[in-house]
Amino acid sequence: MPLSFVTAGSRPVSAANRYGVDYRVEAARLPKLARTIIDAHAHINGRLAIPIWQEAADLFGVGAVNTMVRLGDAPIVREMLGDRVRFIAFPDFRADREKAMKDGFLHDIQAFHERFGARIVKLWNAPRMREFFPGAAGDEVVEFDSPWRVRHAELAERLGMMFMVHVADPDTWFRTRYADAKVYGTKLDQYRGLRVMLDRFKGPWIAAHMGGWPEDLGFLSTLLEKHANLYLDTSATKWVVRELSRHPREVVVEFFTRWRGRLLFGSDIVTTDEHLRPKAEAPKAHPMGDLADGPEAAFDLYASRYWALRTLWEMRDEGDSPIADPDLMMVDPARHDAMSAPALRGLGLPREVLEDLYWGTATRLLGG
């Protein structure tokens, strides 16, 4: 079936809403769920933005969220979301980057655990770490099994915490931004240190963004086979929608069925009060602050991710995604522009697989 919107053309068109739909109305057309979804991977923050995210979450059946924020922002998030939120210990990249990725993170891990009950620590290891710490400066921090990463993991293990990791970026980025393998290594190179850490620290480990390689489900199956302590989340909506929709439906359904109990729903939604300000008002300090410029644009930004993911997992509809994907233009600028979007092909996952993805696995792994 083609993607079907009853409200197309009723709202302003944007990168998060290419068809100009009313996501509030479209949310009501999705199937009713037996329980609320647990979003295992998001970045929910901002006193003004949080209520807008809450509306989108309520409409799309998301009841709880694990969020990554700077330690100083956590009190506001806890105040506003209460028992709905759990925290993932996360480094403050926007301060002193070297301190944040070394001894500063030891402090933050301890504080997140003691003050906010965090049970997960995020080890961020995107290839652009090599830009932050070039050459010999990166020897102690860039690789997953480098000395400072080991110290962070040792502390988390002593505190009884589990791990979340960002291990790689899209194939589209390795074809463009990371094309120089002498600087960034190959995509496969990113996993060497992770395998070492998976064997050394018994976890559990949650590899974000479909383990960093939704383009290669065979590779992910091999990784899951060899490491029983490894789980994957489905965050990074544009990336996951684009790449899973390229596989034959039966291949993806078989993967999700085979690895039921090892997969968690995640959106990677980022909220910030900068989404509420007109773009012309002031330069955006947040790296994703320019994705929206007012309350309704922010709502569309957040709602679009939940709409796309629920449609991908639950429905059998297919058509161009309502979310623009700049990776298409990055790879092939002659054929694509900033508003181009990939196909979204609904998987129609079996009910029992869907329920584990939405809440079963997270409840067993994280409790509550």
C-alpha cells in the first residue's frame, strides 16, 4: 500500500514534514497499542522543548524515555519528566573536550549514578573522534579499548552499570566525509576495539543505531552470535528508515524475528530550547539547533520521528519518507537536493516481535 495521509497539505512544508501533514491527526490513525513504548535512546532536554516532546510522545504512545543530557541539565529534565525519564551517563562534549573524554567523564559517570540513578553509561566513539583528537593525541581515548575508555568502563562496571555505544556512522559518510581511510580507518576497523571490550566487560552492551551498520544485517547477526551480552537499539530515524527500507522486507523481518529479545526501540530524538527560536534571532549554539525555528516546527520535528518509526515497524505501507534526508544529496548531489527523501517500506512486524521491540526487551533489561 502507498503511504497514506489524510491531512497532506494542511501544514507548512519542512524537512521534517515534506507532505505538510498534521501529525496530530495522523498519529490517531495508527494502531492502538497494548502498552506504551519505551524509547531507549533519545536526547530530551530544554524547559520549553520538553512539553512539546511530551505531546508528541503521548500522541504516538511513547510512555518512558532514556535520555542523554549534560549533567548540569539533568535536574531540569528530572523536574519536568519525573518517573517518565531515566538517564544515561553522557560526556559534556561542548565544554573542555579533552577533560570531558578523560577524567571529567569519570566524575560525570559517578554523579549521574549517585544523583540520578543512571544505570547506563554512553561510550561515544564516532569516527570523527579522530578529528577531535588527531594523531598521537588520540592514543589514549580514540579507540574503544584505549586506556581512558577502559577506565570509564571499569568505573561503570564497579557501579553495576551497563554500556551504550556509538561505534560507527552510515556507509554514506564513509563514501564521503570519511573517505580518507588513513585518517578514519575503514568502517570495519571501527569494530575491533568494541569486540575487545565486549569480551572484557560482560555488560550488557547496547550498540546504538542498529549497531552502527543497518546496511549489513549479516554482519550484525555475526556480531550478535559471537557476543551474547550485546543488544542493538533502533535509534537514528533517518538512517534506520533509509537503510532498512533498502533490504527485502522478508530479510529484515527474519532478522528482527531471529533477534527478538536483543533489540530495543530508540528514536535518537534531540530536543533543545533552541528549536523554539527563529533562525534569524541568534546563531544556534546547539549542533542541531537549526532543525526547527518555533513551537510548531519543533513539534513536527519530534512527531515525524515517531510517525516514521511506528510506520516502519507496524505497517505495510510504502512511499517516500516524509522526512528529508541530506545524506542522499551528500552522496549524489546531481540527483538529490536538501528536500529529497528515501523510500520508507513498512515491515509489518509480527505482534510478538513488535511488543518485545517496543517494551518487552527494555523492561527485562532495564527493569520497570
